[in-house]
Amino acid sequence: MRTAPKALSSEEITERLKPLPEWSVERVDSASELKRVYRFASFEAVLDFMLAAAKEIAAADHHPRWENVYNELRVHLSTHSIGNRLSDLDFRIATHLEDLYSGKYRPSTA
């Protein structure tokens, strides 16, 4: 049985954002989302990335909201079980996505 996630304080969120400069936090009332837009070389690359990311996301029993339009993917993370606030789980998933994107999916700028 998993331990229920704990909502992070504003200070903890600020600290955890430091190694994730492309991510931002949007707050609406008491809810918060960790957000990022990824850009890919093609629509197929977006789908491949989502499929590759899904295995670890499912293992963590987390459910991001993501929106895809052609070669862009908008990711929104929050922990639903604690009132759509941010927890360690959201930052673990964001870090996993960053590692995956940097390793294989970031389009060349050359």
C-alpha cells in the first residue's frame, strides 16, 4: 500500500523548480499545476515520447494531463488525491520527462 502524498510548501516548490527551468507553476485558488511545453521534430516523435513516458508514469500511479497539437506537447502535473496540489510525485515525473526528452527527443537546433 502506498503512502499518501504530502502537499509541498511554497518554499519546497521554489527549491524543486531550480533544476527544472523550463517548468512553471500555475496557481488557481488552492490548486496548483506544474506546467511545461515540449517541442518535437514531428507528430510521430510526440507520440513516441508519450508512449515511452507512460510506463514510468503508470508505475508511479500518476495521471498527468497532456495536450498534443502537431509537434507540441503541453504537460500539466498535479496530485489529484491531495486536491490538485503539488507533491514530490509531480516533481519526480517532471524530472523523468526531462531526462527522457533530453536523452532522445529534443529536436536539433543546428
